[in-house]
Amino acid sequence: MNTKRKRPLRILVAKVGLDGHDRGAKVIATSLRDAGMEVIYTGLRQTPEMVVNAALQEDVDAIGISILSGAHMTVFPKVIMLMKEKQMDDVLLTGGGIIPENDMKELQEMGVGKLFPPGTPTNDIKLYITDWVSNNRNF
């Protein structure tokens, strides 16, 4: 991790759209918090605009979106577009849920970071975020 860092990593965890199942998002949020990160959990039924605005306001290093509704090919592109509009080029957009492998690849080509399926060890997610932020955030 970047030794010049003056504060813990700040991560926003969000549930976008009508997906009402947030157990996985809460598990990830708790795991990241337990790893020493500051976690902002936005709760259910957020819009992409709400997520990006909260991330900007909270000065986060990464946004993690949990999505199980099948709307990933709408949600992630909208969030990435809003992040680009707000010049959030050094903020990681990652997430997980029920996302087919081909869609994961397409989303990564659009600029979304690694996406994690259910059952991924939380330590893998923590290490990915930590490494990405260390290598990509400008302080």
C-alpha cells in the first residue's frame, strides 16, 4: 500500500436499482471495514447519479456496486459515464453479483474494474482494491 497515504482507504458500497437483496453488500462492507477501510454504505435502491454524487462528496478511492437484478449492463455503463463526466478518473469502479463472464469482460473493456461473483473470498476483494488504489490514485 502507498506509504505516503494519510488516511485509510475510503470505499463506497452501493445497491443500485430495484434489487432489494443486500446481504452480500453488507458482508463486503463489513469485511472491508474490518480490514481497516472506511466504508460508506448507501443502502438500497440508489440511482447511478446518487452513487456517483455520494462518491464525489465522500472523496472515495473506490466504488463497489452489488448487483443481482440483471441490470449490470445498464447500471455499470451509466456509473462509468457519470464518473468520467465528473473527472473521477482515479476512482476505481468495481463490484460483484450475478454477472455472466462475457458481460464482465465487456464491462471491463468499458473501464469497469474487476468484478467478483458470489462466493469470492472477501480477502481477494480487499487485496484487489488495495493494490488498485496503491497503483492508481494520485495523492
